[in-house]
Amino acid sequence: MSPSRPSANPRRVAAGRLNRLKRRGLTTEGRERLRQAALRTQPWERSTGPRTPEGKAKAAQNGKYRQQGQQSGRDVRRLLAGLADLVGDMVALRRSLEEG
């Protein structure tokens, strides 16, 4: 028998609902405050990214996490670009054969 989920505490549910109502996105002032904090601390100067080959491989897979199909959009665009090049080569070959 699986353990049943305890019923939600109504006070916590109400508190969560109020917190969500308070957090409706950033105001212009809040966004500017975050911008100034980022400019002050400049975290990009201390960010190094992955250093090991394993870390680099894992970081390269980050975009694949939410991918819907077998191929990413980037993979599909690369494939289509290759096909467009192939069609262009075929057209050029056909023209050269017709001229000769």
C-alpha cells in the first residue's frame, strides 16, 4: 500500500497564494536595481565555465534537456542548409552538362 499524500494545510495554501499575487514580475525600478547590482558586482568577470572535458561535454548537452524530438532545431537547420547546398550543386552540374 503506497503512502497517501497528507492533505494541504489551508493556512500554507493561503500564504502561498498571497505570495504568488505579490510576485507579478519585475517593476521598472526593481529591474534597474538588479541591473545596478550586476554592474557593481560584475559576476561575468569571475565566471570561468566548465574546465574539464566532462564538464564541457555536460554543458554542451544543456540545450538538449528540453528538446522535443530526436533532433534539435539547430540540427534540423544544419541538415536543411546541407540539402540546400546539395540542390545548388545539382543545379550547377545540370547547367554545365546542358551547356557542354
